[in-house]
Amino acid sequence: MAAQRRTLMQSHQSWTDDLPLCQMCGVGTAPNCVYSPDDKGTQSHPNEDGHLRFRGEDGCFLYGVFNGYDGSRVARFASQCLTAELLLGQLKSNHTDSDVRRILSQAFDVVEKSYFETIDDALAEKANLSNYVLPHNELSPQNQKVQERLKELEQEVSGGATAVVALILNNKLYIANVGTNRVLLCKSSSDGQNQVLQIGRPHNTDNEDELQRLTALGVDSARVRQAGQITGQSSTRRLGDYRVKFNYNEIDLLSAAKTKPIIAEPEIHGSQSLDSVTGFLLLMSEGLINALESAHGTEQANQEIVAMVAAELALQTSLEAVAQSVVERVKRLHHDVYVSGRQRATYCSRHEDMTLLIRTLNYPLADGVLTPTQGGRIYPVSVPYSNSQSTSKTSVTLSLVMPSQSTLTNGTNTASTLEEGTPTPGSQSPTATLQSTNTQTQSSSSSSGDGSLFRQRGSQAAQPDETGRVPPYVDFSQFYSLWGSDHCDGQSTQGGLGPQ
């Protein structure tokens, strides 16, 4: 079996090629980038992220995002092996929640063990050759060959990955997380209350529970927190990475551990019923999260990404286009902050690979007919956000145009129930971007999502004038005036910023 796994790892064949892809999700990606002083971006290594999005039998769906490092080997292996361990008959519709959680946990354990089986021969050869390495001053041809072979073996066995997996079975959601990726669930209830929930916390050096776990093993958690990284990564749970699994006693920060401190055990959340839920599920790699937080800070990252997704869902006609457009937005924001030279520019000199997976939940795409002023109901979205540096929470209210309430099955509109006064040109779709207000800084917002703050949009689109232009929704006169006073230093603004 180990030999078969090694053969598959070395080929381009996938264990899951015959499984059908889920058509109710889209994936967007972007490679890593390092900016040079002349503003030219270069890719420092091949893309190391991975993802999966499959539809199984009996209403079973499996999604995952994998953030690889030091190579894509572990991310690629995990995406294939996890699918094989979960969608080839292991999950049944009559399984209880405890059965599903057990199967998920076992699947991660099998992935970890199976991966190390694929590299055990290389690890053994590496350990054996290390005994023949001569001092550096003896540069004999034989010693050089040994050194070259050791480098090859190190590249073959090094690397790891963090993973977040979403499983939908019997229309119930389960999340299994190992590491530093992120999951957001945006849903609207029947009474108009909408929430965006971050499911779980990252397993990193800021996670108090993880630090307590390490302390119980004899590790100095204060040093770990101060260092911020363990062998170049902030994660305290990982797949693969033989250095922290087998040689942790040789790593200064981990040398006092009584047993293996960096683990691949998933933290499992669920089940959460998705019956009558309208919204979307987001799976994001660490690279995407870090790029956005580097550019705009950590406080608003969740609500910003939700706003971007909702805006693109109102514009795009395919989920693939939605996901890719959001990734491109984040990439552009990150780059713009770098070139601006502002305070946060120093944090934006590079970004890692970015992956975003969007799974809609009874949430139709834009039909290409409605305008931003036609139809839809604006609901408040209350977004709780927990900062790892503080126990306080920030509640942010977003106005989100949701589709009209109707019976939807597997993303298909089967019965239309439109509100009075709402136009009916085809199926209803989300048709507007989001407006974000932070309840800690603006008194007009509401942490409870007070519906009185949001109004029904007019049913008629704004009509173009004789020149074909639509009147602007926002008056930027004050902005132009302030910008001119700050930047023109008394010079004439004729021909400058603003409409002429």
C-alpha cells in the first residue's frame, strides 16, 4: 500500500478523478508575489495551495482549502487522501453527529500516517547518509555527492500544510480545521436577522487554548508567543512537516516537550443545520487572510471579505467568476497599500498564495438583467469578531441585499414568493453591494442588526439623462473640496480631481 501511494504521489493521477465536482461553489486563486522597489512583482515559488470541491452520494458535499508551505506535496496529498477517506462510502445518511465527527477525525489521522508512509524510505536514506557527512573542510568528491543527495532528500521530505474542510451531510454543516485557514458562514434568518459567523479560531501562537496545550506538554508558551513562529510557521497544528513531528526535540522552542507538540488532530465544529438557510459559506487560505489584514488591519477583515463576496454575487453570473474577482480585489488592495507608502505599506511588501472557496446556500447569482436599484430586500448583517489580542468583540452591521424568500432546493428556485411592489423580471437575485459600519466608531449602526436602519429599495431603476448618464448615488463634493485643500496648497484646482 505504501508503494502504491508513493507511485500515485509521483504521478499526475488523482485518486478522485471520477468523483463529480460540486457545481454550487467557485474557487479563486492567486500565486504569491514579492514586490521590488520599482513596483515589479515576482513570484518567489510555485503555488503551494490546494483545494477540493466534490459532490458525493446521498446529499453529501465535501470542500477543503489547504495552505501548503515548503512545497505543494503535502497539500496535494491531503486533498486527494481526505477525499478518498470521506467520499468512497464511509459516510452514510443515517450517521449521527458523533459518527460524522469520528469519521472526520479518523480521516485526518489516516492522511497524516499515510503521508509519512510515502516518505519513510527517503527519511531512512537521509538518516543513513547523515552518518557519512565529513567535516566541511574535507571537500572530497564523495562528500560532495553525499551533500547533494541530502539536499535532494530534504526537498523531497520537507514541507507541510494546514487544512480546513467543510462537510455537508443531510443538509447539516460540519467543519474540521487544522491550522490557520478560516471559515465564515453568512446566513439570513426568516425574520431578516443576518449574521456572519467565523467558525473556530486559528491554531496559532496567539491562540490561548493552543498555548495552554503546549504548556501542559512542558513547552514554554511565553517564548512561543514571543517568537510568533515555530520553524517559520505560525501554526501549532499541521499536516506533514517531519521536522516538528519527529525531530521536535532538536528544535529549541519545542525541545522540552514531553510528547509531540505540533499535531494534526482537527478541531471539529458541528453539526449546524442548513435547513432554510440563505447565504454563503467561505473557506479561505491563510495567504488570503494575511494579505487583507496586512493591508487594512485585523479588525474589519471578516466584514470586508463578506462585503466583497456579496458585491460580486450581485454582479457576476458564475461562482468561479465571483471567487476569482474577490481574490483579485484583495490582491489589488494589498498592492495599492504597498505603493501608497502609507503606514501599513511596510506590511505589504509580499503576500503568499491565496485561495478562496465560495459555496452558496440557496443564494442565486445575478441574472444580468436587474440593476442595483431594482428589487431585493436589504437586511442587516451583524458580524461578531473576536480579536486574539483582546476579549472584546466588534459587532459590525452590513446592509446586504438578499434574494426574495422562496423555496430553493440545491440552489434552484422552485417556487417564487415575491413581496408586494417588487419587480419580477425572472428569478430574484442579490443586486447590491454592502455598506459597512462599525458600531464601535459610528453611533448610527446597530450591533443587534436593527431593521429600522435599513429601508426597502425603490422598485424603479434610476433613469439616464439625455447624455445617457445615470445620476450619481453619492455626492462627492465634500470629498473633492477636502482633497483639494489638502493637496493643492492654494493652487487652482481647475482640471484637477473631480467632475468637470
